[in-house]
Amino acid sequence: MALENFDYYKEEKKGGFIRPKEYVSSIFTIDIDDLVKKGIKALIVDIDDTIMPRSEYKIPFAVYSWVEKVKEKGLKIFLVSNGSRVPRTDYISKSLGINGMALSFKPLPFAFKKAMNAMDVAPEETAVIGDQILTDVIGGNLLGAYTILVKPVAKEVSMIRMPMRFLEDSIINSLDLEINS
Ligand SMILES: [Mg+2]
């Protein structure tokens, strides 16, 4: 029997738990109707470099409209940030009229579990959306959620974070991910 026929080989080839289900250019190109069709009822969304640059406090107008659109489709949303700036996360979630949590320690499962409990949904009814494989995608996949990787909204400017972004880019290249839209 050829190696290709073994399930574990297929899983390995797909990248296993480091591979997102979808890779998109931004949150705005995510097909919300398609998610609803797939049985998704809630979104867990990363803040920094996913919905806005980590250096910014001003929420882009387009993000307000996107959140409204998602709510109109009947989906719940919860924001999670690995950042330590609790007041900033509070400000952003309150402004958008949704729940949010800083100090999430992704890819550890606590914040994701808390978010799912708060929204009263199961992992298979949840999509995790973020710009990093090592935190958002791995964390979501480990819990069995539907994971969507987005391109970071800002160029990395912090010298400390540059090696991390470089590593993320190499993983994306090695996975041979195709961008959907
Ligand atoms: Mg991020």
C-alpha cells in the first residue's frame, strides 16, 4: 500500500494542527455566509494585527461595519488579545459592543474556553480568526475550532517581534498555503 494512502501521512502533509482551514488577505474577505452554512455560530477574533495595528488605539471605521455585519448574520463575537494592555482591550471591545479579554496566553486553551463558555458554543461551532499560526491557529486547532489565518494588517516595526514575524512567514511558506481571497 502506498504511503499516500495512510491517514497519518495525509494529516502530516496537510500540516496537522499548525495548518489553518482558511487563509485570507483580511477579515473583510472572510465569507461569513459560508461560515454560517458550515454551522459556525461564534467567532473568536484576535485584536493585534488582525483587526487593527497593535500600535493603534483608533478602531478603523471598517471594523465597526464588519462587526455589525457579523452580528446581523446571527454570529456572536469575542475578542482575545495576548497583549497585556487591559484598558486598551476593554476600550476596543466596549466600543464595538462585544466581549473581550487581554492576557490570553494563546495558544494555551484558557481564553478560548472562556470565550466559548461566554458565548455558549462548542468548539466545532466556533471559528478562531487571527494573524499568527503559533498562537491563534494552533490554539484554535488544538480545541477543534475552525481556524482562519489572516494577513497581518500592519508591517512589523518592533525589533523584538521581527524574528517572530520571520518565523511565521517561514511556516506559512512551508505549508504552501493558498490565499483564498
Ligand atoms: Mg495578532
